[in-house]
Amino acid sequence: MRFALFSALPLCAAMTACATSPSSGGSNEVPPAIQSDGGSYNCENADLAEFAGKTGSAEVYEQARIKANARHVRVVKPGMAVTMDYRIDRLTVMLDDNGKIESISCG
């Protein structure tokens, strides 16, 4: 019995090490991915600089998606984990701590 108790402790410690705590002062919600239906998409970086500095919102993301000819929009907040894979049909929007667009590019 004692062995079973002590052998379970490292497992519990390992599981709690992977838990994340909410960041202070902000929402910990993941913004929804915006996706369009149908069509052929090949994201283009041309003229996306106009969106830098704007406050991120669903309307702004949709305008940028249309302008870039992207199928998906991935919104990344500070500290979020994201994959490094390149997708030709995806627009990635990086936000700063205040929710303003820091950078925007295809991929």
C-alpha cells in the first residue's frame, strides 16, 4: 500500500507541471479561427501593412482575410503556443498585450 502511494506521487507532480495558470489582467480565451467556405485560396502578403496597429476584431480579421485571399485566419495572442507549419491558405495575425495587431502575414 505504501509503495503504491509513493509511486503515484511522481505521476501527480508531472501532471500538475503541465497545467497552465491564467495570465493576470487579461482574458485567457482563445480567439476563434475565422474560416471561409469553398473557393481557391493562395494567401498574398501584399498591402497588409494597413492593418498593423489596429485593434483586433472579427471585422478587421475578415477584412484582412479577404484582402490577402486567405481561407483561414489564425489570431495569436502573446504567450500562446502555435505550430510552425506553413499553410499557403492561412493568414496569421500576431497581437500585442493591448490587443492591437503587431504583425500580419501569410503562413
